[in-house]
Amino acid sequence: MDDICEIQCYDEEKVSRLKPHAGESLGVAKIFKALADDTRAKIIHILSMEDELCVCDVAAIIGSSIANTSHHLRLLRNMGLAKYRKEGKLVFYSLDDDHVRHLILAGVEHAKEQKTNVRAT
């Protein structure tokens, strides 16, 4: 195998400096797991483009049923990625904070670059 070290050794200085930071990524996988679903990624992307949207609007935009959309929005809310407010009989969702917006926009931009790179080759 060409993709693994043939001997076991490590740079003690780098390991000592970086090891305390390894735990900082705890909880990140949960966020990416939530975004690993195409429907939820679409929802987050759409919410990143607007301050807030009604559940019915989100469903119409992504081409899904209101029940399915509500299920995904609830999951996103429970994972701390989205929040909601109720106004009369309507429920409006928005992103929980700008970190989520930046994360999805970076992902969308990366996906666009990947598509461009594939077409160029």
C-alpha cells in the first residue's frame, strides 16, 4: 500500500502541540451528519438565503410534502441548526446562527468548484 507509512515514527513537537486540540472537534460530526441528508442540506441552503421561511414555503421550494419538510426542520431544530417561531397558525423557520450559514455556503461553493473541475477534465 502506497498510502500508509512503512515505518512507525512521529514528530514529537507537532504531536505535543496539536494533541490538546483534538477534542475541539467533538460535536462537529453531529452537524455534518445532519447536513449529510440531501433534503436537510437543501433546507439549510434555502434558509441561508432568506431571514426566515414558513414551513409551507420551504416545502414548495424543495418539492416535498409539508409533513416530510416539517420532520426535517424538526431534526435541524433539535440539532441546534435551525430555530422557529409561531405566528398564528403559521410556523416560520430560520437558521440558528451565522455559523450554520457560513458552513452551508462554503459547502455549496465547494460543490460548485468540484462540478467545474470535473467538467474541465
